[in-house]
Amino acid sequence: MMKLMTQSGEAHIMMEEVVAVVRHLPNRDNFNVDVHLRSGTIFTVVDVDVDRLEEILTAWEWATDDTEQ
């Protein structure tokens, strides 16, 4: 589980349920990221920098590696 600040507030997301992570354009220092869940829910994580995006992607990768084995 990962705690993320989204447009609707603080969310605790089960990373095993994530199916896509989409970085918004334009390419700048801080940006929004959409986290798509298996259920169809989309959370928009606001004001993300590259380091935080890497944390999200790493958590997702670890979660999906565990569920696929």
C-alpha cells in the first residue's frame, strides 16, 4: 500500500491493483500523474517531481512482481 496525495485528498492505494501510471504533459519540473486501477478508478496525483514518480513506479513494479510469481 502506498500513500499518495491526490486531487480528491489523501489516498492509500493498493499498488497490486494498479494497471497503468500516466505522466501528464507538458514536460516540466512538477507535473500530475494518473494512477489507473483495475476497477477503472483513476486517481490524479498532483504536483509530482521525477523522484516521486520513480517511487510510485518502483512501488508498482515491486507489487506486480510479487503477484505475478
